[in-house]
Amino acid sequence: MQLTNKEQKLLSTYQKWLKENKLNDKCNAYFISKTSMLVFQVWYLEKLISETIWLKINNEKWQYYIKTLGEKFNKSFSLEEILKIEKDFVVKNFKEKDITNHE
């Protein structure tokens, strides 16, 4: 299953947000089309602290698969909801560690 045009734009916007906030060296977000998996990774001092995998189950619906840290979900999500969850996690994590630099 592929990303829809809308999903591609949303993911691109999220990746741009990471770059603008100088988080792209600490966070990855990418789609693996062969397995229909959307992967989010968060790193701190070269250590993986979170990895979330979302499986695309149908057109524009995603299901949570694995998260190394945090709570688990048992429902379907839209990509907009996923990006909000992931963005909130990144902001919370890096504010707590005080490693972002917003000059």
C-alpha cells in the first residue's frame, strides 16, 4: 500500500518541521512502502529512546504496531492524528531534556 498524495504532503510537512526545529538529527520519520509501515524514531545522544511503527491497514487508516516507550493504543488513526501524537512526544521529550536550541 502506498501513501496517498495527502499523506505524502503531511509526512513531508512533519519532516520539514523536524528540520526547521533542528531535530532532524535526533528524529527520523519515514514510510516503507513494501511493508506499508510508517516509522518514527527518536534519538538522544546516539541512543534510540523511542521507535513507533504504524501499519497502514486501508486507505488513510493506520494502526499502532510497536512503541518502545509510552502507552499502547488499540484503535485506528488517521495520519493527522499520528503526526500530532509523534510531534507531541518529540516536543515533550526534548523540552524535558532541554536539548533543543530555538535561537
